[in-house]
Amino acid sequence: MTMVTKVDDFNVEDSQPEMKSPLKGESCFQLLGRFLRIYWRSLFLILVPIIFLPLIILNNNTMYRCLYVLLIMACYWIAEVLPLAVTSVIPIVLYPLLGILSTAATTLCYMNDTAMMFIASLAIAIAIQTSGLHMRVALWIIKLIGCSHRRLSFGLFFVTMFISMWISNTAATAMMVPIVQSVLEELEKQGLGNVFVTTDDESKEEEQEASKKPTPITISHYLAASYASSIGGIGTIVGSGTTLSIKGYYESRFPNGPGINFSSWMMYAVPPMLIMSILTWIWLQILYMGLFRPNSKEARAVDIGKEGERVATAVIEKKYKELGPITWGESCVGLLFIAVIFLWFFREPGFVKGWPNYITDVAVKDSTAGIAVMIILFALPANLNFLNSFSKDPSKRPTKASSGLLTWKLIHQNMHWNLLFIFGGGFAIAAGSTASGLSTMLGNALIGLQSLNPVIILFIACLLVETLTEMTANVSVANIVIPVLVEMCVAIKLHPMYMLVPGTMSASFSFHLPAGTPPNAIACAAGHIRTKDLMIAGIGPSIITLVTTTILFPTWGNYVFQLSEFPEWAV
């Protein structure tokens, strides 16, 4: 009996291997290249700690040991050779072993007020998504605005922006894409425009085959959903993982400072968010819908007339009716959502006394209100079947208790647990850098920038962060870059907020690559948008967000955060 086993490019037959000569098949360089393409992550994983090892061999100071850990984590985060969450727990191993922080002090970084705030806000977002409240609000607003292509695009953009302020950017985009698809397909059926045009994709070398190419109108609608979610995520402190992560870093780095509360962040972030959104929508209209070019082909395609508006409106009406009447669950979730926003905003609004001051003298953080609402969502029943418990009709009597508006199963399925570890990794970097003196060293290394105008420094920092976030996860960029910029502020006697807030916002602005952020990937996949088109479309939003952030933070931000003087608690 002959046994044949295939191992890569070598055949083993009757235990007598027949070796292929590189000259007969692939060359040694080709084999090496293939090996590197397949196993580069494993090699990277092993080589990075070895490459940086001389750093602690030549100088065994605590700050250099901390820098060693930071560099390893930065490389792993950027290359994503391990899941981001797994990379984030490296300090639990290396900090104690390298004498930077004790195990107890390190693990404490992974669950603090900010982490609890994240859990609470995401739980509330899960309740909103499960109840369908977000879809009802979105369709209602679109109906209100109107359904011509321009109005529809405007409605989609600003509804997505608003929703992404409260739930994840990914979920907001994923919710809006099917609405866009349904409207465009129905218009195509009625002969009022095409969603895609058929063309030969010459970029494929293997074979020529028909592929879908989106029309300019299609690109505009899909990118509106993607870009709106990225911009809307900066509007609140719970809008994205980046804002929550940096909040935790800032409050651990400056424990005597005022911290970042929900109301002050929202008071500053909403005006630039709205300006960026309006300008980005106008950019998409100019680029793809012929705005200010009434005789262009794009402008003529946008004009679908009264019949087109009627068709689009019918699609939205149909989707809205499919939701049925407002349910008990939607009503409860909506009221609790409004309540938690009220509690977050008025915890410490600045212009009036915060509500905790009427109850206790103990410091109360935003996570208290968030967790309270989360508990209520678990406690309230998802329906009112219990009212029929004593009904005369036996068939109406419930046979089992209703589940809560939130259940642990929903939390388990939808919670982004990996972000908790990523937050912890960022907090651990901050704690280790402070304890080891690395923060001071990095800040002093950048003290030469003191001669530049602060606005120029701000512009360069935002440009750096926006460039990096195109290539790797925004939370990773924020955790790596923002702490360095904050320490630079301390060294040159600038208010730490001067780099923290605009830098954090810039980490959310990824507009050029599908892999830059999940909303881009969703929009490109659904709309068959080519990377080349996304690169061109992203030019406008990148410039708009960079310029808006650079102008508004030294002006409006100075008023909100009182940045004119370097605070004593930051020394």
C-alpha cells in the first residue's frame, strides 16, 4: 500500500522523499519570499523584542525599561501581529518582571471609572439597537427632510452623524447602508437612475471579467454614511473608543486636574462636528452630485423629478411601516436614553450646580449615572405580558416571566470586550510612563518646539495623528501618540488639553483607506467603491477636519477649557 502525503512543495512517498531542486521549481529567493509573506507576523513577533533589547542592556534605568515595553506594544499595535486586546495586556506580564509597576498597580489600570463608563454606554447603545429605536428615529427624520437625492443625502448624513454620537460608528454605518441600498435599487427599478454600471475591470490580471462600478450618486450616498459616522463619533465622550480611552489617560496622568466631563466635551465638540459635517456634505455634493455645476452630467443625474421623489418616499414609508407601532421597549429605552444624557450633561455643567451636589459631598463620576441606567434596563421587562396574568382568557396569561430590556446574552453577543483591554493597555502606558520618568524624558526631548507658535505645533500634531490613523486602529494611535504630545505640552508649559482634545479628535478622522476604519470598509464593500475613488474622496474631509480643528480649538476650545494659563496641577 502506497502512502502519499503532501507537505508544502515536497512529496513523501513510501518514506522516500523526492526533493525538488530550486532550479527545477521555485528559486531560493522565491521560496524565501513566500515564507516571509506567510510567516512575517510570527517573525515580527519574535524579532521586535530582540531588536529593542539593547535599549535596556545598555541603560537599565526604569524609564528605559518602560520605553522598551512601550515600543514593543506600539510595533505590535501598528502591525497588528496579535489581536489589539492581547497586545494590550503585555504590561501585566512585563511591568512587574521589569520592575516598572507591581502587578496590583498594573491590573488596576484595566478597570477604572472610564472602563465602567465604556461598559455602561455600550450597554445602553445595545439596548437602543435591540429595541429598534435608532432605526425609527432615522427613518422619521429622513421622511421629514424629504427624498430628492440631495435631501436624501443630507438626511442620511446628519442622521448617521447624530446616531454615531451615541452608538458605535460601525453600528451607525451598518444601520444606514441597507436604507441607502433599498432606495437606490427602487429608483433603478423605476428607471430613474442606476446604482452600478457594468464595466471591465482591467486592474485584475488573472482574467477579464465583468464587475460592478458604482455611479457617482451611489458613491456619494455610501460615503456620506461612512464619513458622517467618523465625524459624529467625536461629538460626545461616549461616541467612540478613542475619546473614552483618552479620558482615562488624562485623568490618571493628572489626578489633581478637573478631568474631562461629558458636558464640557460636548460643549466644545458639537460646534466643530457640525461645521465639519456641513462642509464634508458639500464636498461630496460638489464631487459627485454636480453642486454649483448645473449643466454637468452629475447634476442632471441627480435631478430625478417629482416621480423619483415619490418612489424614494414610498420606500422610506414602507420601511417605517414595517417597524409597526412604537413598542413598550422603544418607549422605555428612549426615555432612559434621554435621562442618562441629562444626568451626564448636568453632572458638572459649569454654569449651574451639578445634580450630585444636591445629594452627596462625595465625588460622583459619569459612570455612576451610566451604570444606574444600565441596571434599570436589566430590571424593566421587555413587554407588558404580566398585565394579563389575571386575564379571564387563559390563552392571554403568560407562562413565563418576560426578559429584561437588556439581557446578559445580548451584552455577551454585542459587547466589544476587547476594547476594555485596549483601554487598560493605554492606561498602563500612562501609569508606567509616569512612574518610570519616561513621560518627563519624552517631554523634555520635545522642549525645542517651544520656539514655535502653539497653533503651528497644533497643526503639525493633528496632521501627524490623521496620517497615522489612516494606517492603523485609531485607539492604538491615540494611546501611542497623544500621551507624547501631552508630555510635550507639559515640557513647554502649554495646557495639556491643547494637544489632548484635538489630537484625540484627529485620531477618528480616517477617510482614505477601506482598512482605516470599519465604516469605510462597510461602505466600500456595500457600494463596490474602489480604493482609488476613496483616496480621492477623502482629500476634502481630511483638509476640512484638519483646518477646522486647528482653527476652532485655540479659539472656541480656549473659551470652553480655559487654556490661557498653564495650570499648577499639570506641573
